[in-house]
Amino acid sequence: MELSLATRTVGEHTVLEVGGEVDVYTAPRLRERLLELIDGGARRVVVDLGRVDFLDSTGLGVLVGALKRLRSAGGSFALVCDKEPLLKIFRITALDQVFPLHPTVDAAISADPTGAGA
């Protein structure tokens, strides 16, 4: 399955909508897009995984890398995920303790610890 990436702006937040499968083959595209956003000045990033059907360890690594890069730049990074199979992956890997996980984009934006909710 193909990976789809779409970006939109909600207030001061950059929302990256991801769809399809994030695996060893497609994760480099996701990494490139996240780096483009961050290097381009995005400091409040929300990654919407609502249309992701599959996520492997390579994809998790890309997300962790983006989180670290944004935190070191003083930014915020949140994930939107309401699919139980994906949430289970985050729980099993204990990444649910690392990533702010939200059921909707609106919830992610309103919970932004930088206080820049839309």
C-alpha cells in the first residue's frame, strides 16, 4: 500500500495527515516530510495517524526522531490516533508514555503544552 502525506495549518500548528502503511519502505518519505516541516520552521507539529493502516518499528523510529528534534528546538509534537491496533503498539512499546496521544486533531491542539491552542 502507498503512503499518503498531506499538510495543513490549524492556527499555529502544522498538521501532517498520514495515510496508508508506514513501514521500512515508506518511512523514509515520512522522515523527509517531517524534517522539511521542522527545518522550514514548524514548531508545533501534530501528526494525524487516523488513516494509517500499519505502523512498524521503522515508523516508530521516525516519529521518535521527530519528537526529539522538535523538543530540542523548543517545539511541541503530538500524535492523533484512535485506532486500537495502533494504540496497542504504542502501549506495548511504552511509547504511550513518551508521545502525547490524542483522539482528534482538535484535542491535540487544545492540549498543547506550549499554550498555543487554536
